[in-house]
Amino acid sequence: MDGSARRLRREACGFAVGSLCFLVGALPPYADAVGAVATNVTFVVGAVFFTAAAFVQLGLSGRRPPRAGTHPADRWDWWAAAVQLVGTLCFNVSTTAALLAAVDDPTALGAGWKPDAYGSVAFLVSSAFAVVATRDRGHLWDTDARTWHGTWLNLVGSVAFGASAVGAYVSPATGTYVSAWWDDAGTLVGAVCFLVAALLSRRSVAVPVPGTTLPAG
């Protein structure tokens, strides 16, 4: 006889590690302690985990590309995962560029990574698609694939990353960030939202009841 349990989804592990890297990297005490280069390495590692998790979510989780007869919920779900993967690739590019800038001149204003516009927009679009997909989650390929708490947390996190990207824009007139406060706070809030959403992303799995054995084969 089997029972069921709720376990962390495979892609959620990667998103959780990636979010934790972004959260730690955005903490001013951490940046002050390890320096610009190590901080940007932290962001690069986080982006790699994000991309790996997004690839698992899109290509290995059971989602199928939209085709004739695909339910709208599944269609929105697939596009949410596809656009999210593009967003993570944008973050790979921007974090690597920031790392190279930090190696070249750790004291330069733009040496530290900030959420870039392209990745942030992709995350916003992906999160909006996911919220739409969740409206009819009973018709998803996996009813655990999207949940209200996860999609809305990711949407809030994407908005926060977008606010950070705006705050990190360097004004040509002043040579300073538009908002240093939003620059830091947006990244922190976004990372926390993504981390919590990942940790809450669970699926039902069959587990043997103690004292019983699974059938052979």
C-alpha cells in the first residue's frame, strides 16, 4: 500500500539556491565584507542555478509545447516557462558582464550587478503568464505545476526586480543611480519572494507506508 507526501519539485531546488545567491549578494554587509569581485561571482552562480532550474521546468518537467487542442491554461503555462528561461539567460549575460567590469575596476559605479532591463521584463511577462495559467489550474498538465501563492510571489518578486533595474539606471546628467535605495531594496525583496515561492513549490509523490513493501517490477 502506498501513501502520498508533498516534496519539493525538482526545479524548485535550483530556483531556491539561485534565489539565495541573489539574496546574499544583495546584502550590503556581505558585499562590504567580500568585495565587488566575490559579490559578482555570487550573482553569476545564482544566475546559473536559475537557468538550470528554468531549463528543467520547461524541458524536463513534463510540459509540452502548445499545439492544436492544447488547453489555454497549459498554453499560458508553457509560455510562462519559456519566457522565464529567456529571462534567466539575460541574467547570465548581465551577471557575467558585471563580473568582468568588477575585475577590471572594482571601484567603478557600474561594477556591481543590478537586475537588467531585459531579464526583468522577461520575468515580469513570465510571471503574468503564470498568473493567467493558474486561473484554471485544474486543467494544467500537472495541477501542482502552478499555485496561487507561488505565481503571485513570483510576480511580486519580478516587480521588485524591475524596480531595482530602474533604480540602478545611471542618470547621464548626474552620473549617479536614479535611486540607490530601490537599487538595493528591489533586489533583496525580489530574491526573498523567489526564494519563498521556490520553497513552497511542492508536488504529491507516492511513498510506501511503513511496514509495507512496494510491488516488484
